[in-house]
Amino acid sequence: MSKTHNYPVFEHWYKTTDWIMQTSEKMPKNTRFSFSNRILNLALDNLDLITQAIYTKQKRHFLLKINMNLERLRIFMRLAKDRKYISIKQYEYIAIQINENGKMIGGWLKNENT
């Protein structure tokens, strides 16, 4: 069993990334190589950064980068809602997931500072 299974933040973001992948595939085709790819890349980058944070002693750098990516995702998802690429219900769902992940990362970061 992988070490990542012991980290709820990884499991949570893994499921969130899967949702983002499914949702971005349904965005208009004319956004796929620009806008929706940016969203997808941020989500995948965070999955990668969480994995790196799990396996390294120097976690702070990765955790701060994850926080920045979450903020960027908030903005992109809001724009996706405003442009009607996703529904309000989808936006509400992903906003909750991003906020929850942000709380988990914030708690991890706080723990690293003590």
C-alpha cells in the first residue's frame, strides 16, 4: 500500500481531481486547449505537489505552492461559472472541495511550523 493512502488530504484531492477531470472534459471544445487545460493542469499539479510533500522532509515549499494553486483554481472555477461552462451547483460543489482542501493544507502547514 502506498504511503499516500495514510494522508486524508491526498485522498480528498485525488477525488476532487477526478471530478475536475470529468467536468473539464464537458466544457466547450473551444476552451479545451486553453482554459479547461489550465484548470486540469492546476488540479494535477496539486496532486503531484501533495505527493511530493508526503515524501519529503522539506514540506513547507510544497504546501505553500499548493495553497497558491488552490487560489488560482478558485478564480478559474469562478470564471468558468460566470461564463456558464459549469453550473452554479457544480461551482458550489467545487468551491466547497477547494476550501476543504485549503483547510487541510493550512492545518498541515501550521503543524510543520511547530
